[in-house]
Amino acid sequence: MPGMVKHCVALFTVGALAWAVEAPPAIPDGRITYDELSYQSPGQTELPPEFAAEAADHSAPAGGVAPSVPPSSASPHTVVNLTAYATDYQVRGMGVTNDLSEYGTSSVSVSFTPANRNLFHKGIQQRFHGLGGVIWDASCPLGDVLQFELGYSLGKEVLPNLLVELGYTFRRGGLEGYMAKWHDGASHRSAQDVTLRAAYNDFQKGFFGHAEIGAGFYGLTGFYMDFEGGYRFTDVVRPAAFGLDLEVSLGVAPSFSYWGTGVEGLDASRVRVAFLPYSPNGRFGRDARTFIKPWVQVSWTGNNARKITRNLGYTPVDHFQFTLGLDIGWKF
């Protein structure tokens, strides 16, 4: 009898649990549809301004079918860099003597990346870039012609923070134009080249650098290279009225027959220190649209300076330069 009572109690307990737990609903067949989403709180008649544009883009159409929203492309990115003044004119760290340029230089460069950074559905982006400059000595060979550059490149981020670009650049004036016209027989003071460039910039860890290989095919023929690596020290001066970051970089620039026949070796090496002040309120400097960058660079020419002198019969390149400069930039 006690065994029968225990058996009945067990059956009653199982039955009660089965009655208390509901079976899951059946999965519907066919296409799933969605009702129109609302970003409004109860009693709210209008959307907050910050959500209005998003709601307009993602709201469901009539009929309640969820729209197919294409992935949004990156916003346009433009950087304008004004070198207000640099005490020496240099090309990849190779500075010219006072006979070619005595009073320094000023220039403005622009880099524009269109919004669509997924060309051919391969994650490829375009970049248009240009430079206009003046060498402040009209009586010297480099100062009588305004300097400008125009370029175009296609690039892809192959690894986080690592961008690889294939590009083309047209240059007029400057040292390239001078050497092309008077020492390489070009009809104009201009040069053209194609470049392969890899640039790395890790804003969180502070490492940055680039490696560039250029091949000249008009005006100047041959190859040049430019390698640079550096580190960004943050909060060297803690923000009170302002803060200060510091960039330190090392660079070398070899070339092979670019500046003339038999000129092969190192053009120059350089050490550069840039100061990046920023305001705690975010008006300029770190993460702001406006930046100010005073800098100092020390450069030494390599063995190519002697070979250029041998070809030309005079010395156009300084063996050592201590250069001061001030850059002001805007990001949009």
C-alpha cells in the first residue's frame, strides 16, 4: 500500500509539471515580414533630431517588408596641410645649397579621399592629392618657377592600419623640375613617376611610418625610395591650458639613376621631431579638425651628393642641414 501511494504521488507530480510547461509555438512557414519600427517614446509625436535621419533611411516601406539597406560607405576625408615656412627646401631629406635656394620655402598640400571606399567591391579607395609651393628666392634657379604637384592613387587597407597604394604623380618646378630641364634634357621643367607606397599609422599604440618606391619615366628616369618609421609620445606635457604630444621619426632615402647616370646609393638620412600641442577643449590638436605642428629636422646627405657633384661640375646639395618648420592643418 505505501508503495502504491508513492507511485501515485510521482505520477501526479509529473503530470503537474507537464501541465505547467507550455509547448513552444510552431515556426511559421513562408517569408517573414516586419512591422514598421518606431523610435518614439509613448506620447511622443516627433523623433529626436539625432534619430530623424536614421529613421528615414531604415524605416520599412509600405507592406511591412524589411528593406534591403546597402552597407554605408565611409564619409569623405580631406586633409589640408599648410607648411607656413621651412628654413630649407628639401626633397626626401636631401637639401639644396644656398646657390639654388637661400630663403626657405612655403607650400600647401591637399589630400582628398572620396566617400566610396569599396571600388569594384574589393575595398579599394581612391585618393587625389596635390601640392603648390613657392621657394623664397626668385633670383636663384629654383625660385623663378612656382612648384606644384598633382597625383592620383588607388589604395586598399590590407591589414589593420596598413594602407597600400599604387599611384601616379606629375611634378613641375622644384629640384625635380630643375634637374630634368637642365641636366636630363627634358623639354619642360617637369617630371612624372609612378609610385608604390605602404603607409602604417596606429593612433592607439603610437607607431607610424611609410615605405615608398617611385619609378620616373618622364623628365627624370630611374628609381627612388623613401623609408620612414616613428613613434608618437602622448601627453608629454599634461593638459592644463594645453597638452603636448611628440612625434620622433627616422628616415632614409636611396635612389638609383634618378638624379643622373651612375648616381646610385643614398640620397639622405634624417631625424625629425614634431611637436603637437592640443587643447583640452578639443578646439585644436589631438582628435580636432585643426592641428598645429612645429617641427625640427636634421638631415645628412649620402654618397649620392658626391656623384651628383661629379656629373654637374658643381655642388647643388648640402651635406648637412638643420631645418625648422611650422605646419598648420585642417581635417574635414
